[in-house]
Amino acid sequence: MNGPHDLGGQMGFGPVAPEVDEPWFHADWERRALGITLACGAFGAWTIDESRHARENIPPAVYLSASYYEIWIRALEVLLQRHGFVAADEIALGQSRAAGAAPKRVLTAEMVPAVLARGGPCDRPVAEAPRFAAGARVRTRNFHPTTHTRLPRYARGKTGLVESVQGSFVFPDDNAHGQGENPQWVYTVVFDGPEIWGEGSDPTLTVSIDAWESYLEPV
């Protein structure tokens, strides 16, 4: 999924400039956007991986010109239509015209603190032992799916060392498309600077990623 969201290591976008003492929200509508997204996610109609894929599919020109919460709301519109909660004409009008799908559950105000505290754990048991151990030399697959993946583009086809085995977790590449959780082992893999950025890079720098087992091949 080589979309506008996957900008790691890309040139031409300037330096990353964090905002000093950045507020949680820059406008009231952003606060509402977060609340609406959480409330709709509680419907139980889609997974976090499907929601990420919906954001990734926003056209590049729109995605790159949108703010963080604009991207959330645009993707939410897609999800609500896809799962039958609203129709396109209702979004255009800004009002409901007919009853949509019924949510599996409704997030009420008094439930929010406990729901946020609980989070959404995605660790799952796997019957097989990990294929790799700390210190193993591995290479990431060089693939470019049209579907969702959590393997960043800049780290594909690169050789690194397994630093640790993090545990077993839901496989987002399948879960985003309704193909089941299919959990896999996840590893922290460390790459040196020249492996990621090429010759002339600072050899003292390293980059680490968390990679699902099917992303990796032994070296």
C-alpha cells in the first residue's frame, strides 16, 4: 500500500518540525472529530486496521492537503457508508433521511473513561514457536500490495538484525479486509543507517521497526 500516508524516508517534504507545547486540539471541531470517530468505532462494525486502510485510500492530493483530523473524518465517512449507517446523499446534505444499520453497541458518555482505559489489546496466542530469535539476521520482503500493510516502504528489501521478540499479535494485513485476525509473531528489527539510506549515510545511526513474521526472510 504505497499511499500518501507512507512518507517515511521520502525526500522533498522538508524537515519534521514538532510544535512546541502543542495543544491536544487546535480547534473545537477537532475535539468533536475525535469523539465522533471513537463513538462510531464502538459500533463494532469495523476494525482499527480497516479504519487505517480507509485513511490510506484517500486520494493523495486530498490526503496531503488535509489536516490530521480531516483525514480521520474523511475516512469515517467512507466507513459509515460502507457499513450502511449513512448514505452519500445524507453526508452531502448533513442530515439523516432514513434509518441506517443498527450498531452492535453504543458508546455513552459515562462509558468513555473505562473504555479508553481498557484500550483495544491486539495480542493473541499463536501455537507455533517464533521462527526467529534475538540476533538473527533477516531481510524484509520487497513487496508492494494494493491492500493494507504495516511494513513501511522505506524498510522493504532491507537486511537487519532481530533485536527482540515482542509477542504475537493480530495480523493487520488480513484483519483490515475481513480475512480474520490470523495472529503472527512480531519482532523488533534493527537496520543501520547505510542499509536504509544508502552510501554517505551516518553509520552510527540505526532505525528499528516492529515487523510481523511473514514480512521477514532468513539471511
